[in-house]
Amino acid sequence: DAGVTQSPTHLIKTRGQHVTLRCSPISGHKSVSWYQQVLGQGPQFIFQYYEKEERGRGNFPDRFSARQFPNYSSELNVNALLLGDSALYLCASSPILRGLTTGYTFGSGTRLTVV
Amino acid sequence: GQQLNQSPQSMFIQEGEDVSMNCTSSSIFNTWLWYKQDPGEGPVLLIALYKAGELTSNGRLTAQFGITRKDSFLNISASIPSDVGIYFCAGLLSAGANSKLTFGKGITLSVRP
């Protein structure tokens, strides 16, 4: 079985540009979450989606948005990029059993560099 | 955003030694997770703890969920070179399908052969 796949693996963008990151969850996992990991820090929660609806949002500005598609894959969009948006963006998928989130499997991430 | 407390930032041990890592929080969690991250990769789940007081082992790894639900520890026994990496603790306070992981800053473990 394929794990969580993210694309692209690396990306360089200029300040002010827009970026779209993509994630495919493990087959059967209906919940997808996004995390930002700045160098030297632990991952920080950005969004959780379940059944195509936003179920949670972290402390990130409105420049960050996401969506989930009918096949449970997801996109993270960031507008008006700032230098501080440079980070590893991680996607995690999880099954929902009896209404509860159980276990998170992370992808290898997308390394975004803003110059 | 909130982060769990992990210290020290780095640990250096000799191959074959045991090492323990603590993680504390000002908030309670229903689940504690320990992850290992290698350079250029995403975090990989090592152990998950679901009940206060629970002690769980996975090979040379042992972890416990503190009875106050505000702390956890991870112990690695008989360390080997491939144990090198960054170890993160994470707390989960799940409310149905709404949930998020709160991570510590991580501990970088180095193992001298």
C-alpha cells in the first residue's frame, strides 16, 4: 500500500507569489491534516479536513487555505508568499473509527523556499 | 502556537547506552504520540499511548502516558547508530473528527559508535 504522497517535493517561489501543494492520503483514510514545520521546530497545525469539510484551523492567516476533494486528496494554497512561509509542509492522513481520529501517518513533505 | 516542552534540545550518547526523554505540557491530552524524524523525511510514528498510566513497548522503545495526562516519557534501550534522529512528542485532544496534534520542539539524538 502506498503511504501518504505529497507533491512537489521541493519548490522555490518569490515573495508575493502563490503556491499550491498537493497530498494524497492512504487509501481508506478520509481525514487529511496539514502542518507547517519551520527549521528547528516541531510541526504546527494548519488545517484538518474530513469528508471534504474543514474541521479545524490553526493560528495561520487567511492567506492559507485548503480544500479536500471527493477522492479525499487535498490541496494547501498559500497566497502572497512571505519569506517566513519558508518551511517543510507536511500532510498527514488518518482513519476515523467510530467518529474518532486514530493515528496519523505523515508524508515526506514539501520543502518550500521563498526568496 | 502552543508547543510541548522537550529538553534538552540535543543528547549525545554512546552506542549501547539507554536514553530517556521527557515531554511535559500545561494542558491535558487524551493521546500521547512519539515520532522520529530523519533528515528530509516526515515524522514516523514510534509509539501511541491512549490511556493515562499506560506503559507500552515497541522493541527497544518503551513509553508511558503520565497519570496526570500532562506528560509522557520515551525510553530507548541499548541504543544503536540508526537511532540517530529527531524525536518529537505530540499530544492529541480529539473531539470526534476534530483533532490536531500539538508537538514539542524535538530532541536531536546523536549516538557515538
